[in-house]
Amino acid sequence: RKEVEQDPGPFNVPEGATVAFNCTYSNSASQSFFWYRQDCRKEPKLLMSVYSSGNEDGRFTAQLNRASQYISLLIRDSKLSDSATYLCVVDLNAGNMLTFGGGTRLMVKP
Amino acid sequence: DAGVIQSPRHEVTEMGQEVTLRCKPISGHNSLFWYRQTMMRGLELLIYFNNNVPIDDSGMPEDRFSAKMPNASFSTLKIQPSEPRDSAVYFCASRAGNTIYFGEGSWLTVV
């Protein structure tokens, strides 16, 4: 089993749709969680951190479920510009080692 | 602000040649990471440095790979000799708090 696991997709959705991704992680002691976004042929960039109580940034909502060891990302009213790969990132050992999931590819279509 | 700077951006080399990738982290960041990304394996951490000291190199694939950080503003990743299976994007990243900032990557093709 991978330490940080994501459905690779692709998720093909129409503009305006709501889409959600999940990510599971292996170490129940993990403390820090993030979502990164990577555009085609570009470097990953931080989208948002994930806090225990859940957090929202505009159209994006991130949630953490410690009991089931997963985090989620919800995108509302999706835009064409949301098309990208979304990487789940977990600090598995409460240290400096951020582990990346394989990414979930999202394609938003007109 | 300058971000993480990597060079070269693209390199095509022949099998057996030495490849050196370079990275300048963001000033003030004391952690530096080298990642490799391929379609098959995704993003893999190769090695990371804290205050110029290598902390974990367990991700370095084999002895052909080596990394150095002689000072706080410069790091290299060397592959000698290179093989076609080393073809990938190599990202350097530096860290402030919990956020990792990536360079634009070095696209390596070994033929």
C-alpha cells in the first residue's frame, strides 16, 4: 500500500460542476496536510493547507478525517482554469519529510 | 522575490555522460529538497538537506546519484554515468515553515 494514495483520474467535469477528490494516508500520527496544484509541464504550487477543523478558500474546501485517515478537496463552480493535477501532501512522520501522492488529474470542459 | 532557481531547464545527453543539475534555494530557507518526477512513479523525494547537511538520502536510487550543498545558496545533483531510465523532471525545492516552494524543474532526457 502506498503511503499517500490518490485516485489518478482523470475527472472530466463540465464548467460549473462541483467535484471532490479524496486522498488516503498510511500513518495515523501524521500532523500536517496540504493540497498542491500542478499545471501541465509546470512545478507544483501550494493550493492550501488542510486544518483539523476543515478550511475554505473561495471555491475550494479542504477537510481532514483523522479516524479514516483521509483528506478531501472540494471544488465548487469549477472553472476551465481549474484544469490541473491536484497533489495530496502529507507530513507522514511529523518531521521534514513531506510525501506526495501521485496526483489526481482534473479536466474541466466547456 | 526570486523563487527557487534551477539550471539547466532542459538537457539532452547521451547515455554514460555525467549530468550536473544546479539549484539556488530561496534566500533564508534552511531546508532544500531534490525530487524526481516521472509519469510512472510520480514525485519522489531523492534527498533533503537541512542547514546544508544531508539529512535523508534514502530516496537516491543508486550510487550513480550524488548531491551536495556546499553553502546555503547552492546545491547540485549529479548523475554519473547517466542512463536512459534517469530521464525525468528533477525539481529542487526549498522550505519555509510548512510550505515547500519548487523551482521550475530541470527536464532531463538521456538517449
